[in-house]
Amino acid sequence: MIDGLWVGSLSDDPEQALQRVEAALRLIERFAPLHYQRVKKSLSRIWVQLVPYGAACYQHSLNACLLDSRVVASETTTIEWVASAIVHEATHARLERWGIRYDEAARPRIERICVRRERDFARHLVGVDALQEEIAQILDLCGDESTHFTDQNMRQSMDEGAVEALRHLRTPEWAIALLFRMRDLRLGVRRFTRRIAGVLVR
């Protein structure tokens, strides 16, 4: 527990992961106290684990910021980046608490808000030119005309991320292919069942 915020890890080196997350939280607390208060108020947990759909994300069911263990452990990942990701996901939690749903049409606007919170946080830091440049590039992807956050593109990204996560766990390629075939079959049966139900209702 860090100031009432639960922090956990399922990474290969959980102690290192916990230390990095704590360092990131202390960085937010020191240089951006308002952001730190929002993080504590908005999130219940920070969970470092294998995340197949991005380097970080917000999980509603746990009210948690999920951080990918591979990214947190990487030597190229700075504490400032981890802190920025936490600020971003805490903003998702805050918006959801206000009743703003992460629907397809609203996603670019929601992501712009979250990335701008990151940008504001990064402005409190020094020597983070690379992070600021990365944030600016992501903000460019969040225009109203962007197709980056469509349901179709997000499903594709999640599938690609799931494959990479399974490979990270040394899952054989044949098993990965089988898992996706089973998934597609299950979805096909579900769609067929709904279609039949619709016919019967008519």
C-alpha cells in the first residue's frame, strides 16, 4: 500500500516492478501534487502484469491502472514514462466516474483529454524531451478524424498484442493458432444464435 493505493505485480521481478512504480508515484507527488491527488482519488490499484492490449490501460472492473510488466522492466523505460502512464490511466478512471463512456465515437476526444493530462504533467519535469515528443506524437493520433480508435482497429491491435503476449510466455505457434480458431468459432456460434433468436422473435 502506498498512501492508500494498492500496488501489486505479477512480473518476473516483482520487487523491481514495485520499486519502479513507487518511484513513479513519488515523482508525481513531488513535482505535480495536484496530479498525485487525482491519481489517489481516481484509482484503487496499480497492477504490473502482462498486458496484451498496450503498454498501459485502465481496467474498470478493478478500478486499476494496468502496466505491462515487459515495459516496466525494460531498461529503456524511464520512471518519468511510468509516472506519465499512471497519470493518463487515472484520467480515464476520473472520466468514467463522471459517466463518460469509452464508446467508439467518444474515444478520440477521451484520449485527447488523457494525453493532455500527460502533457501537463510532463511540463513539471526537466530533461524529458523524449517523453514530451512521444506525448506530442500520440496527441496527433487523437484527432476527430482519426481511425486509430475504431472498434475494428482496436480489435486488431488487441489480437496482435495477445499473440505477442502468448509468444512471450513461450506458447507454441500451433497452440496460439488453435486458441484463435476456437475464439473465432465461439464468436461465430454466438452471432448465429443471435440471428436465430431474432428470426424467432419476428
